[in-house]
Amino acid sequence: MNYADIKIADVANGEGVRVSIFVSGCTHHCKGCFNQEAWDFNYGKTFDEQCVNRILKELDNSYIKGLSILGGEPLEPKNQKGLLPLLRKVKEKYPEKDIWCYTGFKFDEDVMGKMYKDIDETKELLSYIDVIVDGKFEEDKKDLKLRFRGSSNQRILDVQKTLKTHQLINYDLK
């Protein structure tokens, strides 16, 4: 897996001050995407143990609320394999910090309807994710007033409550 960027002290991609990783590789190719260079799975740098250690070190700061994973597309099967060891370590070392994931896939249809059953990593990956912002960016629904999403079709979901109740539960923004 490759990554396009790691941002330290990010306040745009989830609640609080966060560490954010932008993975490379996306097959959605949304019109008006803010990160088109990250569509290429080979773009950027190799995601390796040094990157994992850097993220863990940055998360150790008390003012960091959590980790955000963006792209590209974090839930592309190839990226799930790359991200799983990171998420395991984050939740093991920092169980109090939350993990947000931004995906162009629809949570109910694509993630739960297909990936959860067909991709080995999906179930474990979701066990570590607290919040998912789902749905492709739709340029005609772009709204700069929305918090933590780019277009009005995208949803902010509480993953753990959704998994527990088997109903889509919106995340309660603070």
C-alpha cells in the first residue's frame, strides 16, 4: 500500500485535533475530487513500519483526539490489508482515541452488503473504526457549510452502534 500524505494536527477531517493519513488508490474517480492524484495506487510513498511508528508517536500527544483515514479510498480491498495492522496497533495502544474513516462506498450497500461478507479484513477493520463518512463525493451536492463532508449525500455514521443494532445510526456531532 502507498500513501499520499500524513497530516499532523488536522482539524478538518473529524472532531478535535487529529492525525490523518491519506492512502493512495481509488476506483471511484468522483468528479470534482479534491485529491485526484491519490487515485493512483502507486502514488506517493510506501506505507511501511516507519510510517506506522510515526503515526503512533504523533497519536501519543494528549491533544490529539484520534486518527482519520482518507484517500484515495481506505476501503479498497488492497488498502484494507495495508491499514489493518495500523488500526490494530492504534486501538491496542490508544483505546481512548477514536478512528474516523472516509469512504466513497455506501456503508449499508457496499461495505456491509458485500465487503463484510466477501473480504476477510473488513470485519476486523470495522471493529476498530468509530465513525465512517460514507458515499461518493457528488459535485452537484457540494456544500461548504457541511461539517466533515463534502457533499450533502454523504453520511456520518456511528459504526459501533450501527454494527450492534443492525440499523444505520448517525454519529452525533459534538
